[in-house]
Amino acid sequence: MSSIRLRLFVILALVSTVVWSVAAGWVYVRTQHEVERVLDARLIEASRMVSSLLSSGEVARIPSTGPLNSTTRRESYDRQLSCQIWSLDGALIGRSDGAPGRRLTTHASGFSETTIEGERWRVYAVENREAGVRVLVGDNLGMRDHLVQSVITGLIAPAGLGLLAMAGLIWMSVGRGLAPIRAVTRVIAAREANDLSPVMTPEAATELKPFTDALNGLIGRLGAARKRESQFISAAAHELRTPLAGLRVQAQIAASATDKTVRDAALAQMTASVDRTARLVRQLLEMSRSEALLSTVEDRRWIALNDVWPELLHRAGDHAGIEIHEPGPVSLHAGPYPLSVILGNLLSNAAAYAAARVDVRVETGEPFARLIVEDDGPGVAPDDLANLGHRFFRAANARPGGHGLGLSIAEACARAQGWRMDYARSGLGGLRVNLSLPAADVRAEV
Amino acid sequence: MRILAVEDDPILANGLQVGLTAYGWTVDVAGTVQDALAALECHSFDALVLDLGLPDGDGLEVLRFVRTREMAVAVLLLTARDSTPDRVDALDAGADDYLGKPFDLDELAARLRAVRRRVLGRATVTLKHGDLVLDPKARLAWLGDRDLLLSRREFTILEALIERPGQVLSRAQLEERLYGWQEDIGSNAVEVHIHHLRAKLGAGLIRTLRGLGYTLQ
């Protein structure tokens, strides 16, 4: 059931029906009991009354004359009681109008129930030895049931109507009760896509607060992500303008050059510029993917470093000086994409700055294993080391043409893996990058 | 006009050097704030094409250096950050003009000529001295009705002299205007150009003050 209103309505309607039914059952039982008690008392009273009349001798004993007509069944309560007077030796002395001809009970005294001609009777018998008679007063049980049923139907009919009226009221009340939800819905539905302010409801129901809080939390995160994105886009647009400017200027030179060597040089510069811009675009895409990685968990699996080195070394321009030292074949538990971005950027960066040599070492250990990449290049000034992983940061002696993205991308991907990167001066003279990863993410292959 | 282009992107820097040289100017390139400051210390420039984002600092540092030293240099900022507040900040910091990347070389050249005119306090596009008229944009010169056919360096020397009427420019000052710092300068290069100019203009126009330099009569 998807509608809260319908759900609440059904629950409330069912509960009320059950409550009303239980109440009706209880009333039925009580009424029946009470009717029985009152009518039984009346039976006793009536039989005693007749008996006492006979004792006083004020009523003549009239012998029965002929068979009596069987009474027609009456629906009204005025002929509910039947009275028979029997002599102690078993002769019917008298009976009330409408009483059956057959003896109402064979019991000598007290209560009993019999069925005569299909009708059930409750009979009270009194023996009057003084008058030599037995007085039987019977009550038609059908009538009794009819009485109880009348009481119950009298109760059920308004109850049914009441239930219907209540159903309507419940439906309306639930609707009213859900008004704050509708209010929040309206507020959210009426929002512009760029409105990332927290949702405030005019009728702030406390029950809705966790919901609006969660929603506002989401909106907050969304706003932060969007802000990051727009910062990123403006940074990217900004970064692309310089290579575009270079490209345009070189194109103008090539177009207007009369000297072939000038034109060829400009065209060569344009080719180089396009290559570098393509690299910048690739890095920007890696950057934005690494940002997205922070919020999604990519499938991580065991990746043997020996399987990825060839491709990475190729990306690093197959630098002859790269030496890889592993304690043995090692696998890392990582997402394939972030791993290749991290190692690819570290290797390319080291290869670009190295004079002759790049050392890559894997050191297993507890609680952190380390992957170290160092080069014998010019290194980075101590003041700049702290800013090295910042996006678009370029050290004072950075090589021309870089964009300050490689290491920051590697660092973002490392963070997404729960790894850490820090920088130091290498013993070889250049930069040393330490990638620390939990020992659980490193496995020696056998 | 001698120009220092401060730009760290090697391809754009190369483009500025080659492109602006084609307008007849002498262009030197610096890639960092430090190189730019060193160049400004040692050489005199007429104009500075300055990129704001440099690896070792902000181009505005170079601008402040030029302005505090009260160097007579026209400064044109070149940057990717060209929102209105950025432009306002740059102009308030003392820049003469502003050009967003990417830009057109012709526009850059036109703006350089314009800021140069402003630095020299001149409202006209052409330069005049008596019958001599120079058009720095077209790089053409006339003497009366006669077209003068001048080489790039001859024009540069004449332009330098006509920009500062009555002033004496030393041989070193003229060399500064003519050659970038990587170029070899012949020992009597300036004399040779002056000699050629005199042949074209007539002997009387350019006066030599022995030991001091040259000026326009």
C-alpha cells in the first residue's frame, strides 16, 4: 500500500470495526444474560402467584374441556407466557390462553427446558401440595431470543451507520493530519533547480523534522558537490585558455609567415600545443573522475603490479632510468582505474623531472606498506613540498608546460582508496613520493 | 619598441616572441617572476606583456616592481582571469591595459601601440618631426611626399629618436631597442644603421653628439 493516507485509513477503520464488534458482542452477551435473569424471575413470580391464588381457593378449579386449539404463534410479547395447572395425579386442570395442550415439563419443580411442537420453552414448576396441584409457567424461548436480537439489531444499525460516518471522518482527519507532508511536498516541488538553500516548512511538524533534516543534509552535500564542480569548471576553463592563446598566436604566425622556416616552426609549435592541450584535457577528466571516486566505491580487486608496470612504463615515455624494486611479486587491493591513475601519474612525473634515474620501491610492513617513487631531478623546495598535492599548484622550478594536476590527481585517487601520499626530498636529489597503504591492501604473490 | 613578454607557457611565449618580432619590435621572454625582475633590472623596455599566473608568483609582483621604480614602461596584462573584478583589480594595480586569453595578435599589437602612445603622452597615431612622418602601425615613413623604404632596424632607430624629440639617445640605448639579449650585436651596428638612415633622409636630420649619442635636428 503506497499511500500513507489509505494505509492509515485502513488501519484506523479496521481497529474501529474490531472495537465496535467486541463492544457489540459484549452487549449481546450481557443483554442475553440480563434478559434471562429478569424473565426467569418473572417466571418464578408468575408461577408462585398462580399457586398462591389456588391455595387461597379464590379460583375455582375448572376441569379442562376438550382438546385445546393449538395456539397460533404470536410475534408480540403480550402472549409470551403460558401457564398450565396440573393435578398432582397428572390431569390438566387449567391452562392459560395460548398455552400448549401437552404438558410443558415433566420436572416436578424448578426450571427446565423442553421442546413442544417445535417451540422451545423454559418452564418453572411449583408444586402446591395444599391445593394438590402443580403449576407450570413457561416462557417461549423463541420470544426471548427475539427480544435479545431486537436489542442487538437496535444496537448494530446505528453502530453500522456510525462506522460509516467514522470512516468518512477518519478519511478526512487523516487527510488533514497529512497536511504538513503536502506542505513540504509543495515547497520542494516549487523549487528551482539551482535553489540549494535548506528546506523550511511553514508548519514544521516534529515528525517531519528528521525527514527535512536528512533532505537538507543531502541538499548541503549536493551544494558542496556543485560548488566543487563549478570551481573545477572555472579552473579548467581558465587552464585551457593559455594553451588556446598559444595555439591562436602560433596559427596567426603560421598564416601570415612568408618565410617557410618561420611557418614550419609555428606549425610544429601548434602540433606540440595540441598534444599538450590534449594531455591537459585528459588530466582534467582524470581529475573530475577522481573527485567522483570519493563518493562512489569502485570495485576493488587484487591487481598484480607485474601486470600493470609495462603499460605504466609505456605511459611514462619508456624512460630508460626507471628501476622497479619489489620484495617479490606483489598484488595491491585497489580499483583498477585509480591504481593506474596513481601509479601512472607518479611515474610520468618522476620520469619528466629525473636527470637519469627513477627508483620505484615497494616495502611491505605493518600497519602500513609503502610504495616509494623517487627521482634524481632538481627536486622541490621545502616550502613548496606542503603545497605539492594542491590542484593547479606548480612549484617554483616546475618544468614549463605542466599544469600542476598530475600529483593532485594521484593524491585524490589515493584518498579515494583510503591511501595517503606525502612528499619528501629524495636521497637521489630529487622528489620522493611516499604512498602509504594499509597492510591489508598489499599481498605478496606466491 | 623593445618588449619584455613575461609568460610561462613555452608555446605562447614563443608565439609572442615570434609574432611581435614580426611587427618590427624587439621581444625578450621571461618565464618566471624572478627572470622578469632580473631582466627589468638590467635592460630598459618600452612595454611589458605580462601574464598573471606565473609558477613562482603573481605577475602583479612584476607590475608593482615596475610602478614603484617609476619605470617608463607600458604594461599590458595578459591573463585567463578576465572577469570584470579581475580587470578592475589589474587596472587599479597600475596596468595600462588588459587582454584576456586567447587573443588576437593584431589586437595585442594595436593595444601595445596605444599604451605606448599613452606613456609618451601622445594622442596622434602617426609620429611627426618636421617633414618626417612615421606610421608605427604600418611601419611606413615619409619625408614630405616621398616614401621612405626603411629596414626594420632603421625604422626602430628612427621611431626611438622621433618619440623623444630633443632627447639624446646613447648608442647603448639604441642597441637595447634593437636587440634582444640573446642576439649578437656587431660593434658598430648602430653606426651602420645611422649611416643608412642618413643616406635616405639626408645628412642633416640626425645629429651626432660625440660621446653622447644621437638626436633629431
